[in-house]
Amino acid sequence: MTPDPSPGQRAKIFVLDDSPTFLAYARNLLESEGYSVSTFDSPLGITREVIRQQPDLVIVDVNMPSITGDKVCQLVRSASYARSVVILLHSSMPEADLHDLAQRCGADGYVPKSRDSKRLVETVIRHLAGRLRFLSPRVSKR
């Protein structure tokens, strides 16, 4: 079970995507919402980092060159701690297909790639709220 952050501690989010543009966008957006964000441009070693740093939520790109996001999800889920981390798949594939893939691989949900920053933030908030009683003061006012 993921421990609740102590008062004043920010929820920790990992973003895994092979696009430097998306990584910068996601970091800026989520940090502006009060989250602590670490970005990764390769899935190599991601399971180790999840175990070591114990993030609250991981956003995983589905279409990466070395290994697909659904496989990354399954690898992360195989680690004992990582069974409780929130995992969201992220892709530009049709939403119905993304939903089905998330269900099949054990992800907690998904967020389609789009220019709608509000949807990304709302999806993160909704999934973290289900696991944590803590949200940053800025986010909890919404």
C-alpha cells in the first residue's frame, strides 16, 4: 500500500515517454499543479526506479521503440511495491483501444494524447484522489 504523503509533501509522479517534447510539457504542466515530477525517456530500468523512488503515479507512453507501454505496465506490476502504484497508459491510439489495452495489462486507467492539458491534469487528480487523501493545496481547491 502506498503510504500517504505527510502534510506539505507533494505527490510524486513519473512520466515515461520517448518524446522529449512531451516530457518537457508534462513536467511543466504537472509541476505547475504542485506535483513532484521525474521524467524518463527510456523504459530501461524503470521498474528499479519505481521500487527505489516509490512514486504515487506513473504515466506510461504506449508506443515506445524498445518496449511497449503495456509491457512496461506488466513489468512494473510484477514488483511487490509497484502493485499499488497508479499506472496510466498514454497514447494517441483511439480511445476505445487505449481503454481496452489499459484493462488488459493491469493499468489503473489511461489518458489520450491531446493538447487538452485540463484532461491530463483531471485524470491525474482523479486517480490520485482514489489512492491518497492528499492533494496539493492548489489542486484540492478545484
